Amino acid sequence: MTIATLSFTSSFTPHHTFHHRRRRHHLLKPTTKISSQVSLTTPPSITLQPTLKKTGVIVVGAGLAGLAAAIRLHSDNIPFLLVEASDGVGGRVRTDNVDGFLLDRGFQIFITGYPEARRILDYEALDLQKFYSGAKVYYGGGFHTVADPLRHLGDAIQSLTNPIGTIVDKSLIALTRIRVLTQSDDQIFSAEETSTINLLKRIGFSDSIVDRFFRPFFGGIFFDRDLETTSRLFDFIFKCLALGDNTLPAKGISAIPEQLASKLPSNSIILNTPVKSIDSDSESESSHTVRLNNGETLKAEYGVIIAVEEPEAVKLLAGKSNDIPVQIKPPRSTVCLYFSADRAQVPVPDPVLFINGSGHGIVNNMFFATNVAPSYGPPGKVLVSVSLIGLYEDVSDEDLKTKVVEELSGWFGKEVSVGSWKYLRSYRVKFAQPNQCPPTDLQKNPKLGLGLYVCGDYRTSATFDGALVSGRKAAEALLKDRSLVQAS
């Protein structure tokens, strides 16, 4: 019997569901000044009697992986519910609106070269705004340009003699580009691995370019200035950068999960609904019971897909599989600070990333977000984004702000009145990325047992693309087990 001949009925009525229309979904507007782009008002506190509700599949977590899993299920007309603990979709990929500025929750850049993203997302609708293909490196009291020669040949030629690496280093970058472009993603993810820092030394890069460019640039991507992250992830990111551009969606990074959510049936995403536990049912080997914090109980006839961050997955799946570790590697953390400024207080109009190659200070990278995407701020205003690596738990927001202002005043000199910038908000993101130091397995089987599957960027590559791939593969594993699609 195929799924097309089955029918599930459910009386489950969530407090709040995620609605959308054809072009753009509309949500209840919060009453507070600071609001999430996809936030809802807090549901009323109602005590409900636990009652059993049924559906085909329950996906726990509406981040990129959970949304991708739900889209794959929906493509085969599989009934499902996507339950999310927070007030909006996206997981870590969220945007807040503060005084007319779009604040992404932490430093996030979308690379158009991601292969899975190209397949599932509508880039034109996202209105992607491009960064300059390179960076300005702060070193020796000034800024030095590192440019992609295929996109900015003139700038690249002028930078050949700057102190950010030797001419040999710049030729090695070209050779590395050729190497990764001639490998498939599967070859990259299954290749012999070492740390990124060891790979760079093995290739022959000088200490100057490693310390002044690779540490702040890729350290800002991995949230790991020591570059202990696996060489597999470095090669994948390097390949994607060669194939695409660094961008921001015009409406904020949350436009990506919002677009994914708009592909799903109305009322299929249940917000403000934390999951307490997941249990197997005795009557069927593949069916599971999902218990919610509010006391309600849901039953999944075909299975459950766990699409939450690694620490939460460990809690929900404790004792259910040897594939889920009791302890995880310390996650990568970051602090992102936002400031606003008048246009006259910004030194450059270019959509360029500034990185710290000096080896000193707490700022890793910064950029003027409205130079990249003018829609990130009100007319005439500039949004400044500053990123630190680590959580700085022992430093207050006020002290961090003071240190950042002092440091950037040294970067830009007296011509830029950094002290006049208005502080907007800080984000401390404890789990910004899973720790992917070697040894890694970036092609983990999503199946934990019949009817129980897991996905997320910690199961694949710690990228937007990894999360999307992981979600799709988890759904396909479930479909294959249920004989709902032909096994490949």
C-alpha cells in the first residue's frame, strides 16, 4: 500500500502555526520595538489534557535541515508536522528588526556556490546582494587588499607586492583553486583529512599569509582562528567560493528559511512547541510518540526526523542510539555587535569585508552591512557589523562595546569618528557552529533505527548547504525504509 491510499485525521490544533501566501507569508506583528522577522506573539498559557494525535511524519526543529526534510516529504505528498520550539523558522538563521535595521543573529554570509542551495532556493527572489570578492586586511596600521584575480584583476595585480603573503603564496591560491574545482563534493568529504592549518602548511603557504589572511578570513567562517577545523570543510568552502559569490539576501538572512517555509502547506509548521521526549511505540516498530512540553502527545506513523542543534539532539536521543555521543566537542561560539552611523561617518562605500590580520585585538572581522545591502538600514543610515570569535562570557556587553570602539578607532584613525557610532545590539551565539575538528565523518547515515532519523549541519558539513543536504537525505532515508520511493 502506498501513502497515496492512506488518510490520517488529526484534531491537533496548535497555539500558533506558520502561515504563508504565494509570494510572501504574513505573520502577526509583535507589539515590542525589537522584533524577529518571523516572530509571533507569545501563545496563551493553557493547560491541555494529553490526547493522542496522528500524522505520517513528525519533523522536530524548523531550522534549515528540518525545513529541507519537510520539503522533501511534501514533494511525495507525505503527511507531516514540523514542530519548532521557538517563535519562528530558521534555527540559527534568523533576523531581527531593530529601529529599522535588519540584524542577522550573528555573522552570516550566504555563498551562492552552494550546490544544494542552488537546487532548492530561488536566488532571484532572494534578491542577493554581493560582497566584493576579496577582503581588506588590517595589518601594520593600514589596510591591504586581497582580491580574486578572476573577478578583480586590476586589484589583484596591485596587491601582488603587499605584505599579505608573497607572490608564491598568491600562485598557490590559484593552484588550490584548481585542485578543489577538479574534485567532486563526495571526493572532498571522503578525502584523507587533517586540520586546515596543517593543510595550508603542507601546501606551502608562508606564515605571513596564514596569519594575516587565512586565520581571520577562514577563522571567521569557521569561528576558529586556530584553524583546527577539518581540511575537508576548508576544501568545500574554498570550492564554493570559487564557484559563487558571498552575498546577503536583501531582506535579511532569515529570508532563506522563510522562502523554504513558503513551499510547505499552510498550518504544517507548528511554532512555540518544544518537544520533551520521543519514544518508540510497542504496537509498531516504526511508529513513535512525541511528547510535547505542554502535555500533548503526537504519534508519527512512519517516523520522526530530529532536526535540532547537536546539544538538543543529544538530550532527546540519549540512550536511543550508539551513533549519538554522550558528549560532544565544544561548539564554536561568536559575539556579533551592531552599530548604526550616519553615512558621513563611514570611510568607504564598498561592499567589502574588513579582516584583522594584525594578530592583536578582539575584532576578527567587520563590514558595513548597508554597503552590501542598502535595505539593511533606513535611508541615510549605515549598519555596522562587528564579529568576535568566542563567547567572552566573562566580559559584559558594555565592556565589549567599549573595547570594540577603541579597537576600530585605531583601525580607521581620526578621519572616522567611531566613537559617535550608536550601539544597537549584541548577539552572543554559544552554538554558532558544530566543532568539526578531525576526525570527522561528513557523510553520516541519517538513520538511527527504523522510524528514527537525525539531520543537521553537525551530521554533514557545518554550512548552510550541509544542513539542507542533511535534511533531504534524512527524509529520503525514511521514504526508502517505508518503500514510499524506489530505492536507488
